[in-house]
Amino acid sequence: MSSLDKKIAKLMPLHCPKRPPQPWDWLAVHREPGQTFEQYVASRPLRATEGENTIYIQPIGDVTVGQRKVIDLAAEYVGIFFGVPVRLLTPLPIASIPQRARRRHPEWGMEQLLTTYILDHVLVPHRPSDALAVLGLTGMDLWPGPGWNFVFGQASLIDRVGVWSLYRNGNPDGSAQEFARCLERTIKTAVHEIGHILGMMHCTAYECVMNGSNHREESDRRPLYLCPICLKKLCWNLQLDPLPRYEKLASFCQQHQLNEAGRFFHESVMRLKSD
């Protein structure tokens, strides 16, 4: 058993197998087989190199003071989660998105941005040469095209780009509790989309941040952390040691009232330090 396998074995008791889906949950609608560690390695996923090792975050459109703070903290968390440098790019004005890539939702009335346009025409053409991935972030709602009402985010594995939205994440300019909820939701979507860019498919084995989600209630049930299988994929890909990673994640969560995740990361640290 490898050193990584031994560390992950210590964490196994903290994880819960994937529960049966409720009506309208992701796996009730989308039949997915999951992805083993061996299948992940065989897929030859994107890996960081000396020349491509930075995650860029591209804000799009106007944001409130609270949303800007969420963006800054999400960038910090992403850097800890993936163990790579993260840089914030200069915000793009919403006027840079043409009308053909926007719509008013036919029933709900809010303005939405077309994810495929942002991926293909905004992020890919301006992707920095040293980018491992580029993530667009907007305060506006998103939709991916005909047949969909909205999405929380979307990524392109081939092009190393993704986009996600703060629109449905709550009010970060409200109470401390509301801010923490918005931050948690934003972080979940961010690490989920970057996980896809790194070749990780939806997890069907455990309760995991890489689970698919079909609606807000299901997304909120999804934990902020990776399951043992997905953790092994990430550590193998980016050559990460779980212990210092969990120590930093625990500290971040404790500082920013992400209490459930903070307890999980702290317990993970304790288990990894045990004989």
C-alpha cells in the first residue's frame, strides 16, 4: 500500500456512501456510472506543469461589496484546495457580453448570460499562457442553452475554462450567517467546476463535492470536501500531501464560519496525525 493509500485509509470512516437520490435529484434524472481512480488515471487528465500551473479567476460584470469579498475569499480557498497559485484578473464590464448571449428568462424575468458564449468567446481567447484553468465569475444568472432554466456553473474539460454564478447563492451583503452561506455555495461551485477541468467526473460512490446537483436543495446537501476516491485523484494529479492541505482548509473554514466543513477538516487532521 502506498503512502497516499495509507493516509486515505485513515480518512475512510469520516465519509458516507452516496445516498439514494430523491425525486428530481441529479442521479434520478441523469444515469451516471461514476469514475474510479484507475479510470481517472487512464483518462490522462489535465495536470499542472511548470509552465501551466496557475488558476485565474475572471470577474464578469458589476458586483456588490459583499460579492467582491466572496470572490476574494473564494480565490483564497481555491488556492488552498488545489495547492496552486490563484490570480484575480481585471473585471470585465457586462457591456462586453453582446445581446445575443443574454436573455430574459421567459417565466422568472431575470437577465441571464449564456455560458457557452462566455466559455468559447470570452475565456478561451484570453486564457493566459501559464493558466492551468480560467474560471469566470459573475453576479448574474447563467443558462447553458435551449431546454435549460439555469445552471450554477459549467466547465469545458478540453479548453480548461469554466464559469459560475453568485446569483443564486444568497445575499452576502446581509448578516454574517448569510455571508457564510453565500461563500460556502460559491466555493462549492468553484471547486466542483475546477475538478471537472482536471478530468474528474461526477462522483456516484460517496457524498462528495463532486456529486452532481439538479437544484439548490441538492447542492446545499453536497459537502464541501472530496470523498476518498476523488481525494486520491486530486492528490495524485497535483502531487498534494493531504495533511498540510487539510490543516490549511480547517483554518480557513474556522475563520469564516464554515463550521460543518471546518469540523470535518479538523477531524481529518487528527486522523492523519494518529499512529
